[in-house]
Amino acid sequence: MSPSIFREKDYRFYFLSNEEERIHIHVTCEQGEAKFWMKPIISLALSHGLNSRRLKEIQKIIEGHENEIIKEWQKHFNKR
């Protein structure tokens, strides 16, 4: 299960339900995908197919939705 948290531009931001406990967000688009850690600071964990311009753009979007992402993470993973 991978619930979408939000979409912005051509990106889909989502969680994977059976992963590690450290808060993070996945993002995908036609060009590739990435995973960003949310704590202790927002930082790139891994990426495939995305150039540095896209990764910077994605990180700025994540920074703008930081509180929402963390709230949704807690809501989703506290259900289990």
C-alpha cells in the first residue's frame, strides 16, 4: 500500500506502508523517483533518474509541506 499524500506540479508524494520507522517521503514523476528523509533535517536519501534541478525543486516543495507530511505520517503509521 502506498497512500498519496499530495500532488504538486507533475510529482506524486507518497508513503510506502511497509518500510522503516524513520520519517521520510517518496516522490515520483515521469523522469524518476526519490526518497527524502524528514528528520533530523529534510535531506535526500536516494534518487533514480532525477537531475539536480528537479531534486532541488522537489526538496523545496517538501519543505513547504513539512508539517503536513509529518502529520500524515503520524496519522498513517499510528493506525498500524
